[in-house]
Amino acid sequence: MRVDLHTHSTASDGRLTPVELCERALAVGVDLLALTDHDTCAGFLSVTDADDGAERKGPRPFRGTAMRLIAGVEYSCQWHGVGLHVLGLGIDPGHAASRAALAMLGQARQERAAIIGERLAKLGIAGAAAGAAAIAGAGQVGRPHFAQFLVDRGVVRTMNEAFDRYLGAGKRGDVKTGWPELPQVVDWVCRAGGVAVLAHPLKYRLTATRLKRVVGEFRDMGGEGLEVVSGRQTGEATAQLGRLCRQFELAASTGSDFHQPGAFSANVGEAGLLPPDCRPVWERWLS
Ligand code: MN
Ligand code: MN
Ligand code: MN
């Protein structure tokens, strides 16, 4: 059973179209795939037939193949001023809670992009908001599009440098205004019939004490899962998150967080195995 419950397409900041992403997943033998674009389900909806008769929030076959797709979204939110990502897995994208949430976040992204553009303009870099929007195309605009713009303009040499100097945590382009609070996002996911999973818990660089605090609060709000494996990570990280998962009696998820093919990050389907004593979050979708 090959599972990948965290992937991005051109509907947000991924490089492959939703169809290309699914075909690549199929080619490497993925059985269960979740498309989890940032704050949108447009990619998932574009590769599934709305009238395929399947239960709206359950897994659906990908174009007559054995691979099954789960609707997902990677919600941006904040917790005590820290930007967090929550995966809503198995949600019904057509539910009123999902529609309202995605509309609000689309708006927040537009507003945030304008603010980032203004801040970069004050640093002497003109036209960033329009440039990032052009790179995003029809997809949701995000900081990686700004990073690409800065590389294309020759302001920085690499995407990493763009984050280190302009867009990363604490830099001028790190704008968190407009993101909903954590309980709001968990509520949207639960109401839409999905499972809320705290994404890549080690990426927020929280102290061990704060990490436990956010995981405990997340569970008390109705959060059900922890992303125990995210892309290529050390065995030590997997073991640490596995312990946290068991301590709080949460289900465990695994995902590549795939954005683009390349040697430096996990490929689609390259989502590591969970520690044996973790309860997989996808058990509920196996029949
Ligand atoms: Mn991304
Ligand atoms: Mn993320
Ligand atoms: Mn992601």
C-alpha cells in the first residue's frame, strides 16, 4: 500500500498540472493520493468528475485506474502569531464550510500579495505583486511565486536566498495578516467531513514545550492527526513525531509535500513509512 497524502499542483505552488501530478503518482505505484494545494481544491476538482456517483467526501478513482484520490487542502492559519499549516484530508470541497473557507483564504492571499508587493517596493523592488501573480497564473499566489520573481529579476540567485533575505520568517515579506486562527480551520475541516492533520510539525521551529502545547490544543479543538513523515526527513525526526503522535493519541499521516520534480526534495509517492506503532490516518478510507 503506497500512500502520499500531501502534494501540490499548479493550482497552488506546484510545477505539475493536477493531471501530470496524478499520472506521475500512478506511474510510481501510488495507491492512495491526496491533492493538498494551498487554500484551494481546484486541482482536485479538475481531475475528478463531480458526477462520478462516489460519496462526495470519500476517495475517488483517478480516471478509471486503481489509484484513488482524496480531496484535500493545506490550510494556512496562525496560532499565537506563529504561521501553521493544517491539512484537511477527505473534506467535501462542495460543503458550505469548505466553500466559505476557500473563498476567504483566496481573498486573504490576494490582500497579502499586495502587502508583500508594497513592502518589496519600499526596498526598491518594483512590480513584485504583478510579477508573482503572472507566475502563479490561474493558481493561488504565494511566497514561492515571489521568490521566483526575485530570481527572474536577478535580485537574488536562488529561491532559498529569496526566502533568507526577503520572504522567510521574520523578513519584510513574511506577512501573516489575514490568516484565520487555528480553531477556525479545524472547525472548517471537521464540518466538511474531513480529518484535520497538523502538517510538518517540525517546520515551525517551536521549542519542545510549545510543540506539545500546540499539538494538545489542536487535539482538543478536534484535530485528529499529525503528519509524522513529511518528505525526506531523518529517522530521528520520524521517531520524535511518532512518539508525539502516540502521546496525544492522534492518527499519523505521511506525505511527500511534493512541489516539483528534482533531486533535492521528495518525489511524488516518496512518502516514508510510519513507525509501526502509529495508527495510519488513512485506515478510515480503506474498504
Ligand atoms: Mn508550497
Ligand atoms: Mn506546508
Ligand atoms: Mn505543502
